[in-house]
Amino acid sequence: MAFNQLSKFIVALCLIQFISGGYSATFTITNKCSNTVWPGILSNAGTAQLPTTGFALQPGESNSIAVPASWSGRLWGRTLCSQDATTGKFSCVTGDCGSSTVECAGGGAAPPASLAEFTLNGANGLDFYDVSLVDGYNLPMTVAPQGGTGGNCTTTGCVVDLNSGCPSELKVTASDEGVACKSACEAFGDPMYCCSGAYATPDTCKPSSYSQFFKNACPKAYSYAYDDGTSTFTCAAADYLITFCPVPPATSVKSANGQYPVAVGVSSSSHSRTPNVFVFATITLLAAFWRLLPIF
Ligand SMILES: *[C@@H]1O[C@H](CO)[C@@H](O)[C@H](O)[C@H]1NC(C)=O
């Protein structure tokens, strides 16, 4: 192949890379809970579903997912899932997405569930992310940007276990144990709590004693629909580490000397932003041509 053909080819590949919109992000999802969590992922309307929309994560396990540039959607944890022995139907006590398999395939979380919400490469090229308890709570979870930049590119979420301390009128139990905590909207359906009807504006929908229960425990998470100022975070060019139960459960980790051991196991290797497939293709092809050069 003549060198000018080769250079045209490389220019074409670079053009494809440019047009395809730059970089994708990596989500690393880690389960530090003492029980299995089944993450569910739902893309927003108009955004393609990711290659996986649900899977199991054993305690201590992590899974990394490549997320396309401009993806928007939500991610949550399902708990107490099982497959029915006779029907084969998969279902979960909390966060169930209505599908009969482990994949959610377009189904959203049944409240109450803690949600991580993302809009990647939104306004000004920034990623917007938050952890929301607007639809209630089922698991402690954090979203930690890795390697991004920006004024409030910091960890958000809710590290506290609210299932036992949940007010009784909001509490969801299974086998006499608190497994989730409803929002006041879900529990009472009152427009005042739901920010609907006459309360559908930031001026009319105010925090309630119930939303304040969530806000006091988890100051960075959304506690009601218009909690934007303190609950939305932004980053440029970050990857994201999403952790269920970021703080080890106090009862099970107390060591002999009464100290809490340092949290284990989250890889802190630098998560540089993943160049998309075209970059890899370009590099691979360049490497191949490089090796062939002496032949010409
Ligand atoms: C983070 O920055 C965005 C954009 O400037 C802003 O809207 C939001 O209120 C900030 N969030 C926090 C928690 O300060």
C-alpha cells in the first residue's frame, strides 16, 4: 500500500473518531454489602439500553461497564432476589424491575429504591449525576467520580443504612426486618409530598419532616423533587465508581479491639477515561502497518 493511501486511511479513521463524539465512560459497580445485590440499569427515553441491564453482584464483587458518550439513565440495586422454583420467574423484594429474568431490559425500579441518576455529556459537555431518595430508599450507595475535573466533581450518595431507622409509617419489612424505606409521596400519595398538582413548583413544594429525615441522614442525596441545589453534581470527563454499602455494616465488621477496620477492596487504580472503539481500531491498524513497513 502506498504511503499516501495509508495516510488517507489514517485521516479517515481520525475523522470517524471525531464524528463519533469522543469518549465513553466506564462505570465500575461494586458490592460491599454483606448480601448479594442485583444492580438494574435503565436508560432514559430515547437512549439505547446498555448491553447489560441487570446482573448479580456477590459481596465484594465488582463489574465494569463501558457506557457510551451522552448516555443518560439510572442505576439501582435490587435486593432479596430469587428465581421461582416452578415458574422460573426472577423477582426481587426491593427494586424489582418487573422483568422475569435478571436483565431489566427497559423496566424501571419499583419504589422504594435508592437511585443513581446520570446524564453524561449534557449542558456544557458536563456529566450531571446524583443519588436520589425521591422514590424512597433500599440500599446505601455512593457515586464517586474517578479522574474527572470540575467545581463539584465529588462523591455523592447516601452511606447510611436507613432501613432499621425508617419511620414506621414508611417502613417496608420482610420477615420482620426493615428492607426499604418509602418516600412520603409513595406512602401517602399526597400532592404536597409528591410535588404534584398545586405543589408542582419549587416555590410551592417545600421539604417535609419526612424529606428532612432523608436529608439529615444523607445530606448530598435528593430527598424530594426540588432538592436540586444541594444534590446535583457535575464532572467533565470522568469515570464513575458506584458502590453499594460503601461503609461496612457496623455489626459484622467490628474487630477484636473495637475499632472499625478500614473499608476493604475497592480498586484505586486510576480509571482514565476509556477512548472509544475507534481509537483502539486506529492504534491496532497503525501497529499492524508499522510491522509491515519493512516489506515495502
Ligand atoms: C454543582 O454545580 C452545578 C452546576 O454549576 C450546580 O447546579 C449545583 O447546584 C452544584 N451542586 C452542589 C451540590 O453544589
